[in-house]
Amino acid sequence: MAGEEKLSRQITAWGIWLLAVNGMIGAGIFAVPAGAAALMGVWSPLVYVVCAALLGLIVACFAELASRFKSTGGPVLYVSSAFGRFAGFQTGIAVYATRITAFAANVNLMVASIAFFFPVLSDGPGRIAALIAIIALLAGINIAGAKPAMRAMGLLTILKFLPLLAIALVGLFHIEPSLFPENSTGFPESAQWSAAVLLVIYAFVGWESAVIPAGETRNPARSMPLGLFWALGVVALLYVVIQIVSVAVVPDLANSERALVDAGAILFGPAGALLLTIGVIVSIGGNATGTVVTAPRLTYAMAREKTLPGWFGKVSERTHVPVNSILFFAVIASVLAVFGDFFALAAMSAFVRVLIYVGCIATMPVIRKREPESGHAMRLPLGWTIPVLAVLGSLVLLSQVPLRSMAITAAFLMIAAVIYFAMQWISSRQAPEDAR
């Protein structure tokens, strides 16, 4: 990476845990239980176990990679270090696109949920004002510094966990063993398993953004692996219990439009439905807050690599955050949230994420040969067994992605390539002038 890291190291292992958890727990868990039940019936809790095991292999690889670097960038840094700046730029642009489009879509969903209580926000000027106000608030918190952003995320994480834990803990007392089969009769077919895993994996993705702010993390060699593993373990356990409870208490779960809201209404009455509706809003808020922390660090990292203009790399002298990158993110996200049609990009989101997983794991043979930046890097046991299994599992997921999403992704990466080579041409033109 070009130059010394200018960001202040304020994020601990607890902060990495918060980022990973908020990356995973968004709006997905409030809707996925119904789709999983439609495909797998009473076997659906096992799908979460399978997804957690697969993600565990991938997270383990990222934990080793993250422990070897102390600079900001995450996937951008890993890929550019192993395969060059062009590959790193493509990776960074891909990650950024998935984060900003998902953020804009989530803020829309957040405003739609708030409009349940304040109908004036459902459309027109009220909706636009609410979208811009939420994005401005989140950007302002982040511009104020990493610590205020992490405190806000910590509060939202506590608030989002309360309704989910309430369903999980109270629902356990409503489970009847007779609901679940004692043998494999009616075990779903492999095609159903593949479709269910592809669906449920969406509820787990997003943790990878937690490795981006390594340049602001205290002792990243220890904090990164610790935060990632704890995040996956806690979220996986919570998801499995929630799915078991949903299967047990929600009649016709497969056809439920708001699975956890329905579960809350059954367990706690009308107050429970209200609690879960608020939970949706808070959960999306925590997810969005984490995105504003991590996504601008990508453009900051690419500016340090000189694949984006240096303007993106400007750091506030007072708060030590990449203020220009945060402002740029807020403006583009506002435009997308108000005017954008996210469906095509949303379709490629999961495909791009898995591609990024494969690309980062593929860097491990190169990076393992080098001295780690962070001093004391972790090394996965069993040699290459875990990385190979992680790649094989990712390839199985990629095989389930529609060709349309692959085509959109290819077109997007071609556009990114044009941007990269344009920047290289501009840099080459400026170099002789700077030398005069």
C-alpha cells in the first residue's frame, strides 16, 4: 500500500464483532424463515447449520488473511497484494457496488417500515426527506469519528437482539418434539437442499465487510479472527433457534409474508407484532450503520493504492476518518435510494460476494509465503484442507446462480476496467508534469 496509514486505531475485537454481526443481521432473517420452510419444511433448521459450516470454512480463511495485514482495505488489500492493483481495483469496485446498492435498498425498506407508523413517509416528498435525513444522520455520525459510529452500532445491536432473543427464548417453551420427525422419512431432495442453502446463505453474508477497517483496528492480528469467529458462532446459534421456533409456532410458515412478525404476534399478542416491526427497523438501522463505517474505507484504500483520485484518501485531522469518502458514499447512496432501481444489481449481489470469497482464498498461497505486516499472524490447521473445502463449497454456490446475474456482473466489471485504465492514463500524464 502507498504511504503510511493515517487512520486512528480505535476499533477493538468487540468492534469487529459488531461490524460482522450487523453485516449479517439485516432484513434477511425477518423473511428467510418462510422461504426456508417452503423448501425444507421441518428440516429447515438444518439448512442454517449447513450454511454456518460452509461460512465457517470461508471465515477461517479470511481470519488468517486479516491477521496478516494491518492496513485498511480487506479484500482489496488481499487481492492487490497477491495479484496486482488491477485485480485489487476490480475487487474493491465489486465490493463497493454490493455494499452501496444493498445499503440504498435497506434504507428504502427502513423508511417503508417507519411509514407503518407515519404514513406520510410512504411516498412523495415525505419519503425523499426521510431517506436523505437517515443517510445524512448516519454519515454525520461517521464523520464525527470511529468511536461515535461504533457506539451507535453497539446500541442498535443491543436493540436489534432484544426482539430476536425474545422470540428465541420464549419460543423454546412452545416447541413440541412431535413436530419434528424421528427418522429420515420425507427427507428433502438434493435440489431442494441446493435452493435452500442458496436462499439461507443470504442471511449470513455481509460479515466480510468487518475486515475492511484493519487500519483502524487495535492489534488486528488478534482482533480480526476473534471478532469474526465469535460473530459467526453467535449469529448461527441465534438463526438455528429462531428457525426451530418459527417452524413450531407459526401455522403455514411457508406462506407467511412476515414470518417473525407473525411469530411475535403468536407468542406475545399485538404487542409482539409491534415489537418485531420495530425490530425490523432497528435491525436494518444497525446493518446500514455498519455499511457506512466499512464501505467508504474501500474508496479510501483504493485512493491510497492510487487507483482512485487522491481526494478519496483525504483524512480529517480532527476525527481521523476518511471524510471525503464518507461524503461521496452518502451522496451516491441518496441518489440510488431516491431514484435508483436496485433489482438488477441486487440480483448480482450474492454472486459477486461469493466470487470475492473465492478470489480472496485464492490469494492464500502467495500471501502465506510472505512475512505478515501485523507481526503475529495466525495459521489455519490441517494445511490446505480448509481453504480447498471453502473454495469447493463456494463453487457449489456459484453453480446455482442464474446466468443473467453472471452476465450483469461481467458487464459491470468491464465498466470498472475502463475506469481503472482511464485512471492509469491520467496518472501517467500527470507524472511527467509533476517531475518538471
